[in-house]
Amino acid sequence: MHSVLMDVDTGIDDALALVYLLSRPEVRLQAITCTAGNVGARQVALNNLALLELCGRQGVEVAIGAETPLEIPLVTTEETHGPQGIGYAELPQPAQGISPRHAVDVWVDEVRTHPGEITGLITGPLTNFALALRREPRLPRLLKGLVIMGGSFYYQGNTTPTAEWNTSVDPHAAKEVFAAYRGLPEDKLPIVCALETTERIEMRPEHLRRLGEAAGTPEPELVLPEQPEGLRSASSNPLVACLSDAVRFYMEFHRLYDQGYVAHVHDAFAACAAIGRTPFSTRLATVDVETDSPLLVGTTVADFRGLWGLPANARIVSDNNPDQCFDELIASIGALARRLGVPQKGQIGTSP
Ligand code: BDR
Ligand code: CA
């Protein structure tokens, strides 16, 4: 059994990561904490709650933490992830409420209560986790492991020419988190899924078609570049329809930035990696984050050669296998969608 505590800024690819983990029978989701990033923290929480309900999983705690980065104003990106953060998907108001616990309390209490058992997975800015570390500096040793989606190492950024989105939103938090890991044993160092490998996890129309097939939907799931923008899925399966409507938006966004009719599903790779269901290799490095220079703020720097004379504090993913990752995502999410089936009248689904 894998116990996973997620911190997310849902977000289209965060949504895929969450649905994927919900599709895995061996994963216990300890709780979901929400950070402001792609959209505001409250909207992130509503998205997570609605996705849980769509997947038939009430009862997982969803908590909000910091609603702004540590030291700089919040920037969100509805342009990338849609007005609510899940592209064109529109989910009903969730029945379950947001937890009264603060995200920082969730991290500290859960990890202290289950020492050595919980894998942390962070696919948003590192604000909540940095605050949790201030409160409980032993978190890195108490966690079983930590997987972070963030950074970009000697590779074009996706927010500034050198900075990746999650570190760019809260560079001070990222700097604190990497500093807290200096000198820890190798097996405790965070696994960092950065742009140079997560951008290889390129979702294409073919993957959505295969998802529909894996879900057993009679109609082919067609999301195609020649279709009008904003077309909604006609799938009779609500989970397929939701993910398809979400990813269509992401594909249109990537096309707008000359990356083709594809979607980089960074966070879904991080989720597969966190539970060991996709192959990858890592490279030890000492990581630091630029917080001062107006030109380079949010840029992550990796010292692979020990030039700084400082101990390693990260294991940066250096290779992965996109085909195997998509095989895993499609088979597992498809099987969940098939189990959930077609809703009866009165059950939830996405709006047309
Ligand atoms: C990261 O930024 C967000 O927009 C995505 O959800 C992902 O976590 C990629 O840079
Ligand atoms: Ca994210």
C-alpha cells in the first residue's frame, strides 16, 4: 500500500495526477492540500472535491493552506488551465466541504502520526510545504519520500525564459525547501520532476482516443486539431468526458505557443513516479533557486559537479519513458472510468 499526501494547484495536469492516483487500488490518499498557483487556492480545493466526487470517492480530506506565495504577489494562469483550472470541463458544486484544518496542520499532523509511511507529492508551488517545514523541520526524515514537480535545469522555462511555473510562482518557498534537504541521506532527497523530462510526457489526440477505448465507451473519443476550439466531448462516460474537455483546452493552449496540438502532462508523470509505476532515472545534484535577480527570478540551478562544495539535496529525474507512462495512465484511468460506467439519471457528469 502507498500512502500519498498530495499538494496541488489543480490545474489540468494536476487533475490527471489526482484521477490517476484515485484509479490505483494500492494507493491510499492521506489528504489533499491546496496551494494557489494555476488558479486561486479555494478554486483548487473545489476542483479537487468535484473530481473526488466524479470518481466516486467522498471522504478524502481537502484542505487549503496559504492563499498567496511567501513573499511575492500571487499570479495565476487561467489562460493555461481555463477559467476554473480544469480547461473546458465544468463540474458541479461538490457536496463535501473544504476541511477546517489548515494545509500546514495536515502535513505536520499526518506525517508525525505516520512516520516513515507517507510519500509526499507536490505538483504546485512549494508554499504550503515550505511553511510546514518551518513548523516541523524533521518532515524530510519523517516522510517516506518526496516527489516534486518543478524546476527546469539548463532547459527553456515555461514561464520566463529560464523559470518553470511552480518555482516561478513561489521562488522563495522553493529555495527554502531545497535548503532544508541539504545533507540528508540520499534516499530521503526529493525526486524532482523538472521540465526537461516532464515536457516529454506529451499527451496527443491518440491518447484520448485510447482512453475512451480503455473505458469501454462505444463512441470514439476524438479530440482533433481541425475541430472547432472549445468543442465538448460527447462521451457517455462522465470521467472520459471531463478529462477530454480538460485536455482539449490544454492542447489548444500548447498550440497557441507553437508546441503543437499536444499537452505536457507534467504532474501525471510525477504521480506515476511517486508510486513507482513508470520507469525513470535520477541524477544527484545540489539545487538552489534564484530569488533576487529580476532577470532570473524563479530559475532553478543544479550543481551536478560539486562546484559549490555543498552536499546534494535533490535527485533530479534525468530520463523517463513517455510511452510506458501513457500506457500506465491510460490503462489505469480507463479501468476506473469503466468501473464508474455511465451514470443513471440524477447522477453527476460534466455539462455539455
Ligand atoms: C507545472 O505548472 C503548472 O501549470 C502545471 O500544473 C505543472 O504543475 C508545469 O510547469
Ligand atoms: Ca500543477
